[in-house]
Amino acid sequence: MKKIGIVMDSTGYLPKDILEQFQIRVIPLNVNVGDEMFFETELTNVVYFERLSHITGLSTTSQPSVGAFLEAYESLFSEGVEDIVSIHISSAISGTFHSAQMAKDLASNPNIHLFDSMSSALGLGVLAWAAAEWAEQGMSAIQIMVQLQSLKQQTELYFIVNTLENLRKGGRIGGAAALVGTLLQIKPILYFNSKGQIDVFDKVRSRSRAWQRVLEELNRALSSGKRYRICIMHVNIPEDGKNLLNELRARFPEHEVRLFEAGAVIATHVGQGAFGLTFHPWPNL
């Protein structure tokens, strides 16, 4: 059986238990807070927001270096991995995929398979999680890549933010830019469009209505009768996250429901208090 290594960048936000269980290698993006630069994996949200409170303006983010990817790839090959599947944040909003591509071109072993999630946060994380499960089941790298392409089309991600200002300043808002300055009390529901760009899915008048609108999409998907993996994500609002987790587990006991926390890169662009929902059919074979 070939040994498959799974790599993802830090914006997938899978927790330690999943990363360790499936030995998923994480390449961190960089977060710049004032004059200091951190690997995203070094920062908890508590520390990040505390440091952010001491600077003027917003933090910024940047892609991992080519060297960081190359070191990880070569390390995996030296450990006996025969193929690597490397899954990353949408190339439409980050240069991370490009760094991975350059590292692949420099690597001593050509058996590196790059996958553009066309998403981020748990839209990326659940794909890496699925890939790791498939690898454990004995699928080849090529089979995993084919399955990922199919599962990507079935994976939905919606997130609700308090403001679009962070996204606008970071240049990552896509078609949503037209909303800036006209929002008033509107709560936009965002998603990744077919080009892998952040865009507006719907506009509603309150946070609670935004959540109900997202649940309408979840109910539509669940009407297929398939079992789903449902993942809630929050940005530094753990109590709200737990409440949403309990709500969904009570409403959908036959489905797998888990809670995750987004880190500093996503927090930089969507702001504190954002939350979202990712879901896809699972098992998906």
C-alpha cells in the first residue's frame, strides 16, 4: 500500500485531535500585527485580539514561503511518504497555492498533487479531513484527487460577518464590494463563488435572520436523504458557537455535527464575531 501524506495550510482550522489522528501536516500562513510577524499556528485568538488592541488599524496576512512548503514536502518524503496530496486556500484570494506550486517544482520527488479548494476556512478544512480519511482507507493519490474534485462541488460554506470593512481593506471581497457604504443594518451572508472569490450570497436585516437563511440552505441539502458532516465555525465567540452546536445537534441528531474555531488569518479578514457553516455529504463514496 502506498503511503500518502496529506498537507494543508493553516486556514483549514482543523483541531489538534483530527490533525494528530490523521497526521495531517499544516503549513502556516503569516500574520502581521504592527511590527511583529507570527506564524498563524503560533497565535490563539485570545492572544491575537489582545495584540491587535494595541495597534492602530488592521493586521495583515501573507502566504507561506516557498521554503516552508519545500521543507514540509521533503520532510514527508524522507519519512517514507510516496505521494503527497496538498490542499490549499483559494488561489483567487491568496498566493498560498502559488507558493506550493513553486515548491513542487523544486522538490526532489515529483509525486506532489496540488489541490485548489477554491475556498477557505472549513470549506478547505473538511476537504483535507476527507482526503486524510480516504488515504487511511488505502486510496491512491490519484483516486483521492478525483474524489476531492467531486466532493468540492458538494461542499457548501456560508459565513456571516458584522462588517465588510476588513474584507474591503484587504482586497478580498470580490463582488461584495458594491455593498460597502450601503449596508446600514444589513447582515451579508458570504460564500465562495465559482471563481473561488468571496461574494455575497444574500443580504438580510439581522444576525438571527442571517442564521435562519443559512439553515434554509442546510435543510435543502439534507432533504437529499444523505448523511452529512456539518461544521460550525466561529471567530472568537465560543459561547455563541456552543449554542449553535447544541441547536444543530438537537435538530439533526442523525448527522455528524462539530464545532471549530477560525484563527487569526480569517479573523483578520472577516472580523471578530463572524461565524459560519460548512457541510457536505459524508461518508461520500
